[in-house]
Amino acid sequence: MMGWQPIETAPTVEGEDVLLAVNNRVLMGAFFRKWDYDRYAHRTDYVWVISGGRVVKPTHWMPIPEPPN
């Protein structure tokens, strides 16, 4: 399994869930166009979003591990 990586190396596939390190917490989130969350944003702006639509600024990411058998 892959360990924690800097957020700059995260996949930028819109809507793909990954684990995110945010303020010493681990959260599940995905990469989305900011346009979907902020009507004043440029269409090329992207943000990391967790459940509930909250925009976060993670420092690291990691793929979600496979569930146990």
C-alpha cells in the first residue's frame, strides 16, 4: 500500500475519493471544480471537498485502501 504523499502529487481526477490529511485529521474527500461550489470562481479553479460540501486545504493524500476480505 502507498503511504502519505504531498498533496501536489495527488490525482486530479474529478470526483475520485482519496484520504486527505487536514489539520492533523484524516478525512475522505475528492477534487472538484470550484465552479460547482462558488458561483464567483473561474471555471478552471479546483478545490478539495469533503462530505457536506466543505472545502478543505489538505497537505497530504493517500489512496483509500481496499476493505478487508
